[in-house]
Amino acid sequence: MAKTFAVFLQEEVIGFCLSSALFIYGIGLGSKKSSNAKDALSGLFRVEFLLMFLGAISPMLVTYLFFIPSLGLIEFYGVRIPIGLLMIVFVLSSGAISLTLGYLTGYETPLLFRLRKDTEDNIQLNRILAFSYFGALASAVVVPLILIPNLEIYGSAILISLLSGSICIYLATQLPDKRSHLQRSIAASAFILAFSLIQIPLQQWSLRMRYFVDYPKIISSSSEVVEYLRGLKNDIHVTRHHSPYQAIDVVEGQGDGESYFSLWLNGQYQFDSRYEKSYHEAFLEGATHLSGIAPTKILILGAGDGLLLRDVLKKFPSDSEITLVELDPQVLKLAKEDPRWRNLNEDSLHNNRVEVIADDAFHFLRESKRTWNAVFLDFPYPYSVELSKLYSLEFYRILKRKLDPQGFIVFDFPTNESADIIHSTLAEVPFSNIVAFEKSESFVFASDSQVMNLGNDPKSEYKIIPLPPVEKFLVNSLFKPQLPRMWQ
């Protein structure tokens, strides 16, 4: 639940803390209320029965609850609901699920205490607590490292729910009315198995709803809803690829009279085949204009789709040294093998001028002895602590040590969102010259060499963006993360 909540909020720390706090509070409430159970065995059966159902459906339920705030973009029969109010509804309803799961978990542990054969035997009590803690530890390892990478959140929830179902079946054999309880347990387990069969279409519909942009802005009759549902069915399809690092969604659709596909990582937009060329052109051309040099040793961190690499290969001489480092081998695999990607990136990842490395950018830079005079950073926006390290003071200082004296770094970043954190962090490295520029998208350039003029010509398509003042307390460090708030 915490993972689902964090992904949809796009705020990892807040999502995990809020969900975990509500879960733990629920444990306390459940522990207190469990004393009201007249029969411990029957109470434990009911708890496991409810956990089986709620555990199976809660991730999918949160997935669909996520669309509640989006209703604020639509006018219903002349009324528009404030997005802030809808966001509160989403947080409260999702939080209620975490609270309920915690309540049921807290309710069952005291019942186990009461089922001891010898209520005066503290050794049995200690064993129950020990197995409970060891089970929590095993879950903390197995779920994120094994289950979620292979079964995703939804499949993992089904498997854990079936485990609760097996416990229900065992408890049913110990109850006086064994037959009826067994029938209920087996029927419920069968329902969970049946629910697992429709999870893929349910997930597909939720993904289509998330990425489909042609929703009705005004609803005044049922015809708009029918048209929207028809569009969901016919005009978009989402393929989700499994990766240990992230959810990779490839969206295929119809728009502006043409077919297109786009890439999303953990729900964050990466590129659209219709518009990516202008973005990568601005990324590359703006940086080279500012630097005034023709780099010969080029490092690309991220950008495993090969699109920026495509333009780098065209722009710079054939004797240039080009290295691309991408964390996720699955992204590289798709970009190398998917015919649509290969057509878009023009087989850049197969070019023998390029050294392609699958590694963490931080680890690669610490281990490498090489230097470069141009470094292009193309990372997802840092809504999590893990991603924030790639925008940290320590990362930029390592990167600067790998730069030649005339070298530069450049990356894309929405300068209206936490530009003060980015500017303060780069200034602390320190970089002598930090420039933000814009052409369709905004970018940040940093170097110790002289910066050339960009955007002073009224006919220029580039625009220099003023950066906010540097503040020491805003420096993003591994030891004191300053997470940019993507909703600012």
C-alpha cells in the first residue's frame, strides 16, 4: 500500500510516511479493540477473511481512486469541483484503506496471544512475538526484492491474499461449524483467483485512463461519456514492461491525425514520438551554443531511449568519444529491439562509435578514471530520495572532477519548480557559470569556462531564464535532501 500510495502521489517520502503512519495507528486501534472479541478463534478467522479480500483489491482500488483529483478538470453540468477538495478526498479514502489494513493486523495479534494453550507461559508469548517480527522482516525483504519486480504490486497482493485464504481454510477446520466456514473460505479463495484473472484488463483500463488526454472538458449529457469510453477502447493502448527499477509504460495512440507512441517511467513523462525532436534539438543545440566548443569526449547519463544519442551522433565529428550510461537494462533492450524505437532513434544504440554501459550513474562516475568535456544528464525528475541523489551536491562534485577545464554539464529541469534548490546546489559545487535557458522546454547549463551569448538576438528561439538567489539552506545533499516538490 505504501508503495502504491507513494507512486501515485509522486512524493515518495510523504507517501510512505503517511501510509505507514496510518497503518501503525490502525495497529494500535485494532490491538485495543481486539479485547472485545468474545471468541478468539472465531475473531481470528473473521480478521483473516477480511484481510484476504481487502489485501487483494486495495492496490487496484487505490489505482482507481487516483483519478478522483482529475475530475476537477471536468465541468459536470455547469459545476466544476475544486481540485484541492478532490485531492483531499483521494488522500482520505486511500488513507482509510491503510488505516483499515493496520486495524485488522493489530486486531489479530492479541487474539493469537489468547489462543495460547497455557496463558501463563511467557515462552509461548515470546515465540508469537518473535515469529511476528521475523515474518515482518521476511516480508520487508521478499516483497520489494522478489514479488514486486516479478508480479508487480497487483500480483503480489493477490499472492499474499491467497496466503491469508490458506490460513482461513486451516482456521475453519478448527471451528465448531467446520463445514460452513470451510465453504466460505474456499469460495472466497476462488473469488480471489477469479479476481486475479481480470486484473490485467482492469490494470489496462486504469493505465489507459491515466494516459488518455482526450477526456471531455465539459459533460452536459451522456454522449460525452460514451465518446470518452469509445476513445479509451479504440484510440489508446498501454504496454507495461517489468523492470527491477521502475514501471515502464509504452503508450500507443492516435492523435492529431497520426499514430504515435510515448514513454513513461513510474508515471513520469519521458518522450512523445510526435514532439521529441524539438526537445532533443534544444537540449543539444542550446548547450553547444552556450559552451562555444565542439566537444570531442561526450558522456550521456540516462537517455537510454537513444534519442539524444541520435542527435549527438549527427552533430559531432566521427572521431568523438561517446559514452552512454543507462541504469535500466530493460530500457536499453526496448530501445535496441523495438522496431518503433529503432526507427525513431535511428539505431543509435547499435552505432559502433558509442560505448553503451548499463550501470548506476553515481557508481559509474565514482569508478571511472576518464574525463569528458560535455556531459548531458537526462534523468527523471527527483520526486524520490533515490532519484534526488542524482541532483545532489555530492553527485555534481564528482561530476565536476570528471570534467575537462572547458567542459560543461547540461540537463533538463522545469525551472518553475524548485529552481532555487537546483541553483543553490550547483553554486555550492561550485560552478562559476550557471545558466537556465528555454526553447519548448527548460534546461540548466553549468560550467567553469566562459559562457557565450544565447538568446540576446530578438530573432533567437532561445530565452534565458532568470534564476532565483542562491540560499545555503536549499542545497540538496545526500545527508540533507531537499526534494523538489513537483506540485509547487
